[in-house]
Amino acid sequence: MVFPADALPQLAHYLAGEFDNRQQSLTDPIWYLHLRLWLRPLPRSLFDQGYSFFMEQISVAAATPPYRQRVLHLGLKDGGLWGQYYGLQDPLAWRGEASQPQRLAALTPQDLVPLPTCALAIQADLDTGWYRAHPSANTLCSFTYQGQTSYVRLGFEVGPNDSGGVLLRLCDRGVNPDTGQLTWGPAMGPFALLKQASYSVDQPT
């Protein structure tokens, strides 16, 4: 599929910001934690092309420190949109930087951990403006941290909602590779996070 020239910048614009699922957690508190998620744009020089984001999240109710620090790189591959996740050599060293991003300018490729199984093909619905990112069939993202290997079924959908804002559906779930059972994440469908604040993708802080 041939995408218009503005498809990748539009996707980056949708994702760059702070997201929150407060309404979802109030409606279904048994099934959904109240999460806050940041996708903070990184300097364009970090990769040869495309856009990249430092990501982390918190559980608002638990008032615990931010967790799941990772980097998402968006680009073009074989004529299509794609996303690639990277781990961090020392995630705790970057904890909290999404909301206090001054240090993120110092992030270098040497700080990243390649995760070859953590790639996403991204489809665009040009009529609705929605983007849907999913891995190849039956592919699990795997990564090792502090000697423990984890497996995640990745995915997200993002686009405009009926009220003129941006809605991000986060589909990430931990999976037991032997049984296929969920180990963490929403069992009743994706987290539905509304954008609360937007960040510039052209001149990231």
C-alpha cells in the first residue's frame, strides 16, 4: 500500500503526548487500572530517519514510580509504516524522564537494547485517520532484564475520537509462551487512553 507523504508525521503527531484512561477506570474499575502514559519525542538525530519516543507509564492509584521504560521508533520499511521497540541498557537510570525530559537529549544509540522480535506493522485507514499497529501473526515480543525473560503480545491503535481529541488503545499484554495464557494486562480489551497534552515532534525538548 502506498501511503501519502504526511501519514508518518500524522501518526507521530497523534502519539506524541501524555495519555490517561481515567474515564475507563471509573467505568470499569475491576478490569482497568488507572494508567498515565507518556510518549515523549526524542531528538530526530537518534535514528537516521523517522520519529522516536521515550515511553513510560505509572499506575495512578498505586502511586508507584514510573515503569516500563522503552523506546518506540517509527519509520518506513518496504514501502509501509512500521514500528520498532527498543529496551534500555539501564531503564532505572531514565525513570521519570518522560515528565522531566531535559536529560532525554543525552540518550544515544548505545543506551538502547535491540529487540528484534518487538516490531509492528502499521496499517492506516486513510478515510478515518486511524492507525493500527500489530506484530506478525503469533509473534511475541521477548526481552530479558536482570536475567528474567518476559514475553509480550504488542499492539496499539490510535486516531481521532468523536469529541475531536486523540484516543490511544494500548493492546500490550504479558503472555506465558508455553500456555498462551495472559500473565498481565487487560483481559477485557485494550486500555483506552485519551490524550491530555500534546508534544511537538519537530522540536522535542
